[in-house]
Amino acid sequence: EQADTNSFNDQKCLLIFHENRTEEEQEWTKQIAMKVSQNVEDIQIYWSFEKDGMIGTKVRSVLDLSDASTEPTMVLLDLPDRGRYYCKKCVYNDNDENNNTIITVESIMNFLRAPGKVYQLD
């Protein structure tokens, strides 16, 4: 769903970036994100599909993330917990030769349970 940046400060949020893809591919990602949102109560789920969209641009800039790519990136923002956040680059389909994480309901849930390396805003 469209995010209000104020909500990022109030609770843990998952933002899925999936710019530079077709509308069909983005809709697929959106449907996965909506399924995940039905299984979590304490995390708001958002997506950013517009390369130059305000939310995506702002978050990428603040977190010093790379520019929009064709593959999804998940960012778990836990700003209420002293500005912590976690990132995971994914792939859209299973044609990936590098064994990267394919974006699925299961991979998102796994990321939420064990997000990996913690980063912190200055």
C-alpha cells in the first residue's frame, strides 16, 4: 500500500522495492506482499514500484541504498528501535544462477523472522 512516511516512525515497517519491472510483475509482488500482511500484526507492509516515487526515493536516500534496479529489495525499518533497519536483495524468478533469494511469501516471512545484519541510522 502507499506509505505515509510518518508511519515509518511509529512502528516496524517492511518496504519492498520493485521498480523497473512490468506492471504484471509488480502486481505479482504486490499480491505476495498482501498475503504476508495477512500473517503479521505488528509490521506494516508497503511497496514502492515507481522509480522516482517520493517514498522510494526518500527511503533509498536516507538509507544510502543503491539506485532502483530490476530486482526486488526488502527493507525492514525498525525506527522505533533506535533507527535500526535490515536489507535483503532478492530476485524476481528462479532463473538466478547466484542462488539469491526469490521473492515469495515464505522468503518474506523468513526475512521478517531472521532479517540478518542490522544497520543503524546515524
